[in-house]
Amino acid sequence: MAITFKKRGVLPGFSLTLGFSILYLSLIVLIPLSATFFKAGSLGWGGFWEVISHPRVIASYQLTFGASLAGAAINAVFGLLVAWVLVRYDFFGKRVVDALVDLPFALPTAVAGIALATLYSSKGWVGHLLAPYGIKIAYTPLGVVVALTFIGLPFVVRTVQPVLEDFETELEEAAASLGATRWQTFSKVIFPALAPALLTGFTLAFARAVGEYGSVIFIAGNIPMVSEITPLLIITKLEQYDYAGATALAVSMLLVSFVLLLAINALQRRAHLRKA
Amino acid sequence: MSTAVATAPRAFNPARGEPSWVRWTLILIALAFLLGFLFLPLAVVFGQGFSKGWTVFWDALTEENALLAARLTLITALIAVPLNLVFGLAAAWSIAKFEFPGKSLLITLIDLPFSVSPVVAGLIYVLMFGAQGWFGPWLQEHDIKLIFAVPGIVLATIFVTFPFIARELIPLMQAQGTEEEEAALVLGASGWQTFWHVTLPNIRWGLLYGVILCNARAMGEFGAVSVVSGHIRGMTNTLPLHVEILYNEYNAAAAFAVASLLACLALVTLAAKTFLEWHLKQDAADLEPPA
């Protein structure tokens, strides 16, 4: 056998397209990101730690991550329900509902923010129903959870839907013919098949919620130590010209982002292998 | 007790599904959830926008600062989307049609903006081009303003939106493979001819889909633009920033009027998305071998 050089492929344009892509990525993403890490590095470990261990910062972390977790969990439960209802059942207006599920993707976050803040304030259409019971949603951490649930809604639905659509109903029928009740069939046959997609959707919703700004700042109270999310704290520090502090916070959020990104990639790759 | 094929008619077939009341309960719960988290927020935008009547609504939209904000939003999208389109095509071409080491790293990098907070996205450009940034002194010397000016807004928007088109095209072009392009080459087409006449028609629905999503995000971006913009009314305010200003001034009706415009954009995006998804499904079905 003759020795050949490894060919990338026979089509032309490899160096041009790859070169351009890498150049674009470097200019837009890599260089600015490294500027951020360098700036944070100039703080030194001690300085960095001092910034992120401040009580106000820790309170913001607790709110940001806690509310994101809660929102993603709510979406995991109700998103699964919505996906199930959309795939398995028929009802009037189903296609409109199906299209609207993507609204949080398409709607500008500021619009969502003011709409949710108005809707859930004590005078809003939903807020005034709950006010007599003493439940305040807007301007409390609960409002943050509501906003983050809105923002993550499509993620779970859209990752579970295709899996449910492709699900082989023969397995359900086999289970039923073997004597399983409907609930047993769901919990032991259908749900385990959906679990990986559910987990992926949950993680996607969580990752999106952690960094969310526009939909949250109107409905959150933005009171330090109580209802202040981390992205807002970054902006506050910027406005006070505390660039070092803002950078340290940004780097801490970037590190979380990277971890989440790797987790999502791993989950999606697992789901792919399972499909094949 | 046997639940296998029964000869007497049953209330429901366990193999087929849940009893009717379970179905309807589930449907109602799902719709109630969507009501509170989807339908009502959308309705509030238009409801509040028109709460003071059509005149106030129209005035809010045609007021000078609103028009300038709309202009800036359009300009930003008109620059960011085509640039991201070129990037998306280039990246998808290199990733889908060739093999090279580091491909998955490249794909991960392309996904990066999705997991980065928009505020952080704006911040990294302030750190690069702001007065204290790496290039700050150089820019000031040459009297170039990037941050707190339009170019910064465009840059931040590009960062936040560039994955959309690439992510849509990469799996699409990977699924389509290289056979058709190779056939074109064998028949004597040049690279550009191959791309223009073979690849592009195959990916047109995915391309449009990515462009629609990219555009929706570019016009609606708030957090990243908020950080780099400086909020100078009439000059560095996009439509979402304008909505924020109006809302914070307790001018709710005007804020929601402008928000209604953006919500209409979102609804048009959703409609286009649904239409294009249908076409994409058709194309994918055509690619699969007959059952």
C-alpha cells in the first residue's frame, strides 16, 4: 500500500473557512475572555477570594444559584408534563400552544421582565389573587424563581419532546400485556427512557437561569443581601468603578459557566450514543 | 389476573393510555402552568400597552427617542446578523465537511456564549475597550469610542448571537454529508460554484431558521448591551433599553407600548420558526431511507 498524507477531505476551502472561523472566534471570544482572566489574575488569589467571600456577594450567589435550581426543578416537573401533553394528547389549539412554548426564546428579556413584574405584583392579574393570602411574589426571591422558571421553560419541553415522539409504544403495550398498571408502565418503562433528556433539559435551563439578567431585575427586589442577583451586583460594581471586583465576580461566574458547558456537552453526547 | 387481550369491552385500553379523566386533568394542569408562565405574561404586554388607549400607545412608538432607539436596534441587527451568517457558514463548512483534530473544542467554543451571562459578555468588552481596558489608552489617543457608543453595542450583540446560525448549520450539514459536493467537484465545478449551487440550496431552511433566531436575539438583547451602552438617550439606547428607561420612569403604558412592538417581533419570529421547522422536518424525512 502506498503511503499517503492524511487528507482532511477532498473539498476545497478548508483553510479559508477554518482560518476565518478561528480568527472570528479569537477576536470576538478568546481575546476578550483572556483580558478578563488576566485582569482577575492581577488581583491575586487573596484579592480574588476577598471579593467573592464578601457577605453581599455570597448572598447574591445563594439567590442566583438557589433560584436557578428551583426554577429548573419546576421546569423539570412541569416541562415534562407539557411535553407529555403536547405529544400524547390532542386538544383545541394544541399547535398554537406548541409554537408558543418557544416564546421565552424569542421574547426580549426586558419585555419578559416588565411583563412578569407587572403580572405578579400585588396589583397584577395574578398577584392580586394571591395578595389576600399574604403571598408576595414580585420584589421577593419568589419573584426571581418565577422569572427564572419562565426563562427556562422551553429547554425541558424541547429536549424531552423529541425523545417522547420517537418512543416506541410497543414497549408500553408489552408492559401492559405483562400486567403492569398504567402508572407502573410510566414509571418503569417510559420515564427511564426520558430521564437523560430530562436531565439535559434541566441542566440547560439551570445554565440559562444562572446568568439571566433582563427578565429578573424588574421582578426582583434588588435589595442587597435579600433579593440581589449576581449579575446585578456585577453591574453595581462597574457603576462604582470597582473594575477589579466586577471582574472577580465575572470570572467566578465564567468558571461556573464552563463547568456547566462541559456537563451539558457530556450529557448530550451520552444521549447521542444512547440513540445510536 | 390476566390483563391481556380481553374479550369484554373495557373502559379504557391499558396499552393505549390513561383513562379520559386523567388525560384531561393533565391537560388542564399543563395549560394552567402555561397560562401563568406564558400566556398571561404575553397578554399583559399588550393589555398594559393599550391600557391608556390608542393615542398614548401610538405616541409612545413615534416619540423621537423611541424612533432613534428603533433605528439603533435595526442597525445593530443589520450588522451583527450578516457577520454571524458568514461566520456560521464558514464554521459549519469546515466542521461538517472535513476531519481535523480539535473539532469538538471548536464546537464547544462556539457554544460558549450560550452559557455566559449577558452581563459578563458586556463586561469583557468594557475590560478590553473601556477607559481602563487593555486598549483603552490607545483608543482615547486616537479618539475612537467603542464602549458607551454604537460599535460596542454591535460587538456585544455579535458575541451573544454568533452561535445561533452556526449551531443550526453544523448538524444539518453533517447530516447531509459530502457526497453531493464531491460529485459536483468531479463534474468540474469550482469550490464557490459547488457551495453556491449545491450546498446552499440544501441548507436554505436551516440557514433561514438560524438567521431568524439570530435576528430575534440581536434585536432583543438587553443585559450585554446594557453594560456597554452608557444608556445615553437618543444615542446609545436600543429598543429594549428604551423600554427599561420608560418603565423605571413609571411610564408603564409607554414602556409596554414599545414592548408590544418587540413582542410582535417575537410572535413573527415564532411563526417563521414554526414554518421553517416544518420544512426542516420534510427535508430530514427526505434524507432518510424509505422504511
